[in-house]
Amino acid sequence: MSSTLKHNTSPLNTGLKHAALGLTSIGIVFGLSAAFVQLTGNEDAGSPQASVGLFAERAGPAPALKSRLDEPPLIHEVPSEHGTQTASHTEDDEPSLPVSYPAEGATAQAEIASTGDGSDIRITRLAPEVAPEPEAEKERIPLTRAPVSGLYENGAVGRLPKIADDGRRPAEVYARPHTPTGKPQIALIVGGLGIKRSLTMQAISDLPPEVTLSFVPYSADLQTWVNRARAAGHEVLLEMPMEPYDYPNVDTGPDTLLTTLSAEENERRLKVVLGQTTGYFGVINYQGARLATESRVLKPIMEELNRRGLALIYDGAANRSVFPSIAEEIDMNFAEADRIVDTVPSADAIDRNLLHLEALALQNNSALGVGFAFPVTVDQFKQWSETIDSDVYELVPASVAAGINTARPEGSGDDTGNE
């Protein structure tokens, strides 16, 4: 009797069948999902995207806006079935834009613009009243064009300052005329100018003429810069490169005055720097912490400057400076800055130092601050000068701090000749 024996199904065959069935199911699910996305999705959402931070976070209150566009804001009146509606934005809608705000009592001017879909938009421009001209923007009185006859001699490199035969000194003639009012005085100097054109132009045009400007002797077209500064009413200092402690790692240029050189070589270098331009009332150190402590080397340099009728201002960076003692000994017009205001070049730090100068002025009746040609320094000096309490303080040129008397009788005019 025959019989049929049924073998058990192989585990391998069963696993393969199950795997094929699973893959088929997954494929069906993905296919249906892709079809659904294709029919209902947003194609822009699938493109690569990048987030860019346009507004950096900053600690503390936001700085005051210093400049705004002249274009007045727009108010859009859009006709609708419920009447004319005005489109406006709140402060939370978007960051504040640099636009001017209409003054109270401004007049409105209406314009009609087409939207292209058959409807019109009524645009109302608010025309603010013309604001009075700021004090800093009023006409500047230019200083006498340099060189003034009799105040220079021809040197090996250029014109060197000298005391005129009639006793006139470059320190007095080239300083900005000023008559003190008896109020506490604050003087400001911006140095490092003449290298970067945009910053130099900003300092000349934006800062009030009482702010003294200091120029680097190695800058191109130095005389042009000096002429522009004086034409805008600024008195000018020339920067004298002097040996720092880390020289020559700190490079102050080929004509740096050094403690290791002879008096004759330092004098030659001094004349090279002085001959780069004319019209400055004095010099200010560039670096020089090492030289500032060496009386033996520094005294002949200061004596030469004094013989030429120049003033000297020291930025006060070195703690053991002999500048003041030598200046007193040789009876030289001299001033030492009370503070370098932008050792930390930030708006908050500069503002704190300017407040410190105000306190010093109240205490000592005068204060002198020095800053570098950083954009933030020029901005903060401009902003501070526009908000200083003129009933309490007096912004004066640095020549006043150096003891130079430029007060002239009212109506006396300027009778100095120039070439």
C-alpha cells in the first residue's frame, strides 16, 4: 500500500518569504507617502535653507541712534469695503529702521499710487517742520592757512617751524583762538589720523572744531589733511614716534626717537618728522613709554622743540614719565592727558571715561582726554559734545590745556600773514 509523506517547510524558505513580504509592504508605504507629499506638500520647504542672525544680542541698553535718513515715514491708506484703512506697524513687528520721525504739527501731503490690480493706494507723506540748525553744523570759521610767513625755515626734508623775528611762536599762531569763560574746561584729542581716509574725513567733518586732531607723520598727503582740518576750524598736533618698551617688536617707524641713539641722530630724526608738514601748534608722543623715563635722552629733544616755539602734549601712558619735570624746568608749553579714553574701544567704556573727565574738570577746573581714530571713539566724542551741559562745562582746544594764551581782543581780527 503506497503512501505520501509530507515534508516540513524549511525555516530558510519561510524566512525569505517573510522578508520579501515585509520589503514589499515597506515599499508600498513609502510609495503612498511620496505620492501624498507630491500632491499636497510645499516644494519650497524641501529646498536647502540657512538662518542668518541679522541682529546680534548685546548687553545693556541699545545705543542712541546718531543718524537718520531725511525721508519721512509713509502711512498707507488702503481702500476696503469697510472704508479707508491705515496700514501701520508696531514696534514689535520689525526692528526700528533709520527713518526720521515727523515733528508735532507736521503737514501731510497726499499721493495716489496704483497697485496694478485696478485699485489705488493713498500714500500720505508727513513733512516734518525744518529743525533748527544744530550748533555743531553751523558755519565753521577756518584757521589761518599754513605756513604763516616768518614761522618756518627750510630744512633738509621740508619746512621746519621756528620762532619769528618779531617773537611770534608757532604754538600761539597755529593754535585755535579761544577766550576762556571761567567754566571747568574739558579738552579732547583724536590721534592716529591721516592713515584711513574715511575715518580722517569723519573726524574733520563730524567733530566740533574745539576738538584737537593729531596726525601721523607717515601718512600720505599729510599737508592736505592738515589744511582740511584747519579749514574746518581744528587745531592740529603732529605725532612724534618715540621708543616703546618692546621696540622694535612694536614698530613705530624709521624715524623713531630712541634711547640708544646719540643726541645728534635723535635731533636729525626729529627734524625729519617736523619737516613733513606745517600748521601744527605742537607735537604729541606716539608710543614712547621707554623714552619717557630717560631724562638724559628726552631733555635735548624737548629743548629743541621749545626752541622752535612748539608745545608738547604727552598722553600719560607711562607711570614714571619725566615729561612734566623737564617741561617745568625749561618753561615749555606742556600738558599731560588725564586719561586715554578708549583703551577699551567700546561705547560704554568711552562714555564712562568721558564722565570721569567731567568729574576731574569739576575738581581741578580742567581735564584732558586722548583717544585714537576708532570709529566708536569719533562717534562717542561727537555724541558727547552734542549733549554736554554748556552751562556747566566748556569744551576747549588742547592748546588751552597746554597753557597757550590765544585770547584776542574782540574785533582785533587776524593780522598774521600767510603764504
